[in-house]
Amino acid sequence: MIRKYLPYENFIISSRLPLAEVRKRLADNVQPKRTFRLTAFGNSHGKPYEGQIFADSFSISRIINYKNSFLPVVNGQISTFLGKTEIHVKMRLPTSVLIFTLLWLGIVGLVCLGIIIMGIIQFNTIAQNGFSPMILIPFVMFLFGCILTSAAFKAESKRSRQFLERLWEAQEVSDY
């Protein structure tokens, strides 16, 4: 159950299109990745994704005109199976964002754990004197970090999933 909230997705989509057509449609919608982009002026090439396409795999991300650090990197493996073309897709956070998020949640999580331990150790003192609501701030920060990461990633991953299914006239076969 918790897996559906994590900023990571694996799924397989299946298309009746031949392998060559799947590759062509992907190439028609992906431009090479640029290190610098003027997003205020829009996408001059009109292609919705940027990244790299290899023989039977790809690594792409959506081109957006706003800032979302949680935009998924979409990696895929294209193959044929029982006369259909299957695309194994993995969506994940960019590595730098994943490291920062884990560091943030790790530090705040340790602070929360320390507060819980101190609360247990000093339970009698807290019961007599009452506790300050300010002590809940790290818990709110942790929860906010989790919700922000999950919601921002899932909103974008849903768009990419729908785009790929429409692009290849495909349907999801399974999550893995």
C-alpha cells in the first residue's frame, strides 16, 4: 500500500504497433536534452519530451514551462513479446532531488525520533508541566516533505503515463 505513495513507478505497457513504429513515434516526440532552456518563451521545437533514445531503450523527461524539481525521469526498455510491443517503464526522481529529499527527511526524521525518545524518558515532567505545541513543528515538517514529494511526483508521472499510452495506442499490462 505504501508503494503507491513513493516517488517511484514501474509498469509495463503493451502496444499492437510494430517495434519500428513505436521507436518512430518516440523519436518524433523527444528532442535532445539541453543544459540551458529559456522556459519563459515556451518550447520552440514543439516536442513534449527531451532526453536520449537508444536502440531499444530511452531516458526522457517532460518539458515544462514551470519549475517542478520532482519531475520524473522516465526510463524505458522496448521489446516484443507474443506479437506485441512491450515497453517496460521506470519513473523515478532525478538523482540530485532524491538525495536532497532523503537527506531532508532523514535529518528531520531523526529530530522527530529524538523528540519521541525524550518524551518517553521525561514523561512525568511533561505530564506535570504540559507540553509545548512547538514541539510538533519537526513532525509537521516531515509530513509536509513526504506529501510534497509524493504529490508533485505523482501528478507528473500520471501525465507521462497517459502520454505514453496515447502515443503508442497502448494499455498498461501490469505494475512490477
